Amino acid sequence: MTIGLICALPQEHAHLETAMGAAATQEMAGVLFSVGELDGHPVVLSRAGLGKVNAALVATLLADRYACRTVVFTGVAGGLDPNLHIGDVVIADRTVQHDAGVIEDDVLRVYQAGHVPFLNPTADFGWAADPALLARVRDHLDGFALSPLSRDAGGGGRPPRIAYGTVLTGDQYLHCEVTRDRLHGDLGGHAVEMEGAAVSQVCESFGIPWLVIRALSDLAGAQSRVDFTAFVEEVSAQSASILRHLLPVL
């Protein structure tokens, strides 16, 4: 069965598309899907574009039209955890849509997307990665080392760290230290991006496992736009490298 691969940005997509080589291209709903093999494994690769709606659309097509057994979102994100640095990689053990909930007294109280406490309450909060898949991922990455970033990309000889934790998703690009610190403190987020939890929600609906792999291109602060531009190309290669290493256990 096929593995579905989603990226948001051209820089993320290019690393995998080049590695696939010859592939059949199909277009649906204005999205191009490359059908072929990556390192000997059957995959369907797509570039969804930014945001939750785009990601959900593509995840739905991968699950329904291509009957993918697993869907993986791979790319870059902003770092929230102060212990993490640019180039480090976060693999989601849980995703949360941080921009969903109830606004009271001019403050958003985050709640499970698709639910409102007084209409359709739920004890669920976010989406947990499939334990069996996550166990295989952890085992397969044990001892796996990423190369340090180049000096041009801010590397200082320190190998990037692979961490597991909560990835927050919202339809905003974050470059604000106050919000970054609040999201980390209130929701325990390790990284923030714009697509992952939407993919999780769709995959849960279809009953298929998902994986979100995010390399940190910036630290979601006031310099994030500058850092993103400087580091996105090299950092996105880190998430692609991890994905390719994990293909045998997906």
C-alpha cells in the first residue's frame, strides 16, 4: 500500500520530488500529486500549500482517492520550546489546533476543533499519534544522527536534536515572543506550524495513522521572518532526511 507525503512549501517539496525521480503526475482540486517510488517505497507526494484547509483537502484525497496506509506531513516549523534550536527536529506525539475554541473576555480559550463546550462538549484535546507507529519511529531513529547545519545556516558544529512532543497548528505565521511563550506555557507546544493538526484530524476520521515531522527553521520570535528565509532550504532537508530514513517502518 502507498504512503502519502504532504509538504506545504516548494523548498520542502523539492527535496523529495528530486529523490523520487520519474513519477506520474496527476491533478485533482488544483493540486499536483506525484505517484511513484521513493527509495523503493510506493508513495504519493503532494504540495498542499499553506494552512489547515489546504492540508485537510490534500490529506482527504490521499486517504480516499489513493487509499494511503499512512499520511506524513514533513517540513519546517517555528520553535516554541526554549530548549530547542534552529535545525532541531520535532516529531509530533500529539497535535493541537491552537486557534480553535471559545473567545471570552477578549481571550481565546483553546478547545477541541469542531467542538464548543456548551454545544457538543468533549474530553478530547488534540490528536495523539498512533502508539504503535510512534514506537516504530522511535526505535528506528535510535542512534540516527543528523549532520550539523552549515555555518551559512547558523550551524556551530552541534548535531541537530530529534525531539518528540506537541506540535501546535494554526492559520497564522508566528513571529511574536509573547505569543510564542504563551503557547509553550499554556499548551506545552514544542513547535508551531500551519497544517499538521488538520492532517491529524482527517486521518483520524479515516482511521489511518499519521506522522508530522517538523525541522525548526526559526524560533517564532521577532526575527522569524529573517531566520526562515536564511534557514528554510537547509533545514527542510533535515525533515526530508528523517522521512526517508523512516520509510521502511511507515
